[in-house]
Amino acid sequence: MVLRLGTIVEQLGGELFGNPELDIQALAPLEAAGPQALSFLSNPKYRQQLAASKAGCVIVAPAMRDEARARGACIVADNPYLYFAHVTQLWQRARQRPAGPRIHPSAVVDPGAQVDPSALIGPLCVVERGARIGAHTVLKSRVTVSEDCVIGERCVLHPGVVIGADGFGFAKDGERWEKIEQLGAVRIGNDVEIGANTCIDRGALNDTVIEDGVKLDNLIQIGHNVRVGRNTAMAGCVGVAGSATIGANCTIGGSAGVLGHLSIADGVNVSSFSLVTRSLNKPGHYTGFYPLEDNASWEKNAATLKQLSTLRERLRALEKELKETKK
């Protein structure tokens, strides 16, 4: 796989300093890049790696132009990380193999499903009755789209994704549980990408909704009747309980959790491993986890935490006694 450096700039823009005839044979990080590789620097704190890098060319911001030119060839772009993302897309298109069948022979597509002629359905996928798959959407291997669920245009669902399994709904009947039939579906907008083995449950009555541009990592659980706003991104192993509403342009870090029936405003960033236990009505960065420490210290602190209620009452009593003394 080879791309001429000049071809990259011709297609993606940017300001090239260096030989446009250089053949780029790989994309690589600064520390591992060789003379035929293209790399990037988006964070100035790694500028020492720039000086030492053997990359054939490096994508940098305007502020790093002089340092990059002193080292060798470079492409100057306003947002190096975004530019590199576009390079990876260009690279992927250039190395794609000839297209196979639109629907893999091992896939099972119900005659009552609607699959756009431009969509691709991979090996061992299942598309059930009443499901709809939009234009240019790709279902990788072993994806299941359950009945009546809708996938928009230009979406990518990675291996093992399950759309529209039953939500977790049961009513207690004495000592046993009675199933609440999940009568809603899942509606997914356009330009959504869903990572491997992520599950999005169908709604109990209304639909579960994933809006345009949402990006979900691997092994995420989205409960029934959740709504996720446009362009929100979630990292791996996030869990969102039923009927939670998450706004637009949010980020939720890996292994974080959101309790059910809560609302999260637009523009909220939740740190990894945090647990959202109340609605967040203002944009901002929220963190809620106990700092990691050695086990012995953790046990002592945990023991103290268990006594906080008692200590609070004792403190209140002392404050009251102090006030009485001052009278």
C-alpha cells in the first residue's frame, strides 16, 4: 500500500513542506515511524518525540511549523489530529478490496425487512421482520437487528452488536417475576457508529432512540427507553439504565454508569468509572469515584466512611453544646 505525499495534500489540503513525490507506505506514531511513514503531532507536550522521530513526514499545527521544518518534511494543518483522521479514511479507501455480495450468503434477512440497496450485510447477521436498514450502512459480522428496529444512513455496526433485544422489565408477583413484554423498538439516526458486542435494548412502550452522529465504543449497554442526543460519544463498558436521557455533544468515559430515569444536559463530560446518581442540568465535567490507593489504607478509610453518620450527629451535638455555653 503506497500513497504519494502530494496526493494526500491534493485531496485533503494543508500546507506541505517537503517532497510531494515521497511515497508514504505506512501511517505510524512518532516514536515508531520510519522514513516512508506519515505521522502526526497534536499535543505540544510530545514535541521532544518530534525532534527524535524518523518519520518521512509529520502533520503539525501552525505553532509547530518551524520546529517541524527543521526536522524534515511536514504538513501544516489547523487541527493535526482531525487531519490525521482524514488521512486514515483516505488510506482505508485506497486499500479496500473489491466489494463482495451486498448481503453475505450466511446472513439471514427476513422478507419483511427493508434493506437499502447500498447497505452491506456481513456474515452471520440477522435482520428480523419489519427492521429497516438505511443507505450506505454497514453491518459487520454477527450483527442482530431485531424486529421493527430502524438503522439510519451511513452507520457502522461492528461485530456482535445487538439492536432491539428485550429491555429488562419484570413485575414482582409474590416470589416470582412476571415478564413485561417490550413493545417498543430501537430507532438509530444517521452517521452512528456502534462498537463490537454493544447492546441497545428495545423500549418497553416507546422506542429507545440514538440520535444522529452518536459514537458508541465496545461492550456498552443501553437500557430500554434511553435517549442519547446527537454527537454524544461513550467509551467502552459504559452502562446506561432504562429511561435515562442523555443530551447532545456529551462524552462518557469508560466503565461509567448512568442510573435510570435521570437527565443529562447537553455538553456534559463524565469521567471514566464515575456513577451518575442524579440528573446533571448544566454542562461541565463531572467526576465521581473514590481515589485508588493501597488496600490497607482503603480499608481504614472505608471503616471511617461507615461511621460518618454517627460522627455527623456527634459534631452537631458538640456545636449545639458550644452555642449553649456561649449564651
